[in-house]
Amino acid sequence: MKTFILAVLLALSAATAHAAPPAPAQLNPRQGYNVTAIFTGAAGGFYTVQFLVDSGIFQATTITNHMSVSSIFVGPAQCSFEGIDGSFTFVLPGMSADVGPPQAIISGSCDIP
């Protein structure tokens, strides 16, 4: 019986030693992920909004904070924002951009570059 168990264990270890490594986890394009944008205004005021990044599909997010924004920083995504007075601000991944003239931001969308 010991010989049989030892033979089975050796066969199993030999079979798994040559198995292919598991495939790396990949982003499900229908699932997406969130990226955070930081909106900065006068006197150090700021707020954050999370945007869904969905593999090539821009999904506009309405922003209801009425603080006048002078700059926007985003994480690992490219984002575009629309101001209440008609400005459009485009922000590259990991960068910040000035909003000119400073104004409330009413919508934004982000995507992977």
C-alpha cells in the first residue's frame, strides 16, 4: 500500500512539474476599473470624483460639485472635462492641467490611453 501511494504521489508531482504556468489576470473589458480625478480650487479647496474606465468606451460622468476649479489631476488614464462656462480641459495620465478660466466642472470622462 505504501508503494502504491508513493507511486501515485510521484506521478502527480511529475505531471504538475511540467504544467504551464497560470495565465496572468487580465482586465475584463466589460468590467473596467475606476480612476480618481482631483479637482483643486482656490485656497487649497479640493474634491475628488471617480470615473469608470471601460476599455475604449468614454462614459460621461455628471459632476454636481459647484466649486470653481483651477486645476485637475488624474491617475493612470486620460480624461476630458467640460466646464460650466464652456471650457474643455484634457488631462494626460498621471498629470495635471489648468482650467482656464477657473470654473465649476459639470462633466468628465476618462479612458485608457
